[in-house]
Amino acid sequence: MRAVLVLVATAACNFSVTADEPATGNPESPVDALPGVVADAPEIDAPTTTAPSVCSVRTASTTGTNRGQVGGNGGSAGTTLACNNAADRIVGVAVRMSNQATANGGRSAVAFLIQCATVTVVDAQATVGTPYVKEVAGAGTFDWTPATLSPTTSCQPGWVVSGIHAYRGSSDNLFVNVTIQCSEVTSTGQLGQSELIYVTGSLTDTQNPDNVDCAAGEVLVRLPTRTGAGLDAVSLSCSTPTCN
């Protein structure tokens, strides 16, 4: 009877779990999840974001470098056309054309207007602020008035004026057939492509052209003028664009 009891005890010991063996679950998992307990979610790195490239277009100089005159030498030095604020760019042009032939032998501009606005480029998207115009005009005598204001010809959003072309006509002292050159400003302040846009209402005379563009990499800053009875000429002062 005693031998039987010993055998039973020995058999029971054979079912014991050793310390080196996991009791249950995946042997590669350090801790089994308990019933009803949600395991922590794996960590996920936040996505990397890149700050947008922003350029509020300014110029290195507010006076610029004179790149040449468009128009004749009549009249005398007039008011310089420029935007009100250093933060504004010239983004368009208009002219006020006489309704009849002037004393210079044909219809001609009595006034020249620039359109100004802030220009901001964020990545590839451009924003133009509220535009306004500045005007310089001659006295209007000798049939330069009455005159008709042309529509304002504007550059594309994010583009600024970088050149002006006009014709002096058969008499060599008119100011007609005006075209502006517009240049794209990128979000880094560099200039991209350029295009020419005719100023509607400035007539179509094609004799004695005057074409002045800013130097490569420059935009228009201001326009010294010559005036008398009408507008005789504008000169282009240019500077390199910068980002603020």
C-alpha cells in the first residue's frame, strides 16, 4: 500500500511546468495580452511637411538704373512716374490718346499711366493686391485734348512690367502704338519667361519704333517723363527683383 502511494506522487510531479518553459501563448511574445485588454497601437512617425516658398516682390533699388528713353525729345523734363510704396510693383499701363491730330502731325498720347499693386508669389501661385494708377500728362493744348483714356493693359498675376515699346510715327515726335513687356517673377525672386502685350487703344502707327527693355534679370521701377502740350517720352529705370 505504501509503494502505491509513492508511485502516484511521482506521476503527479511529471506534470509540473518548469521555469524555463512559457506557460501559454506564443513563446516569442514577452507578454500575452490579457482577455479584454487592448494592446498599445504601434507608433507612427508624423508626416514631414515643407514650408511654402513665399516671395513678396520688392526691388534692390527704388530709383533703379536708366535703361533708355521711349519717345521724342520735345517738351521738357516732367514728373517721374512711380508707385506710391516701395512694396508695390508696376503691373500695367494705359495711355490717354488725343481724339484728333495734334500740332505734331497726328494723334498722340497726352498722358501715360502706370498700374501699381503688391505682388506676392507663394510656390507657383501669385496674388496681386488692389491695383491703383498714377498718371503724368501734358498741358493738353495744341489739340492734345480732348483725349480718350485707353483700357489698362495688365500683366498676368505674378508678372511685372520690364519693358515699353512705342512708335514716334511719320513726324518722328508722336507717342503711339504702345506695347509692354511683362516678365514672370518666381517664388525665389528670379525672373522666368517674358511676353509682349499691346496696349489697346494706343493706335497702330509703325514708323520710327522705340523699344526699351530692362536689362536681363531686371524689372521696371519708375519712369522719368518728358512733357509739353502732350506726352513726349518716358525713360525706363530698372532694378533687380528681391523677395521680402
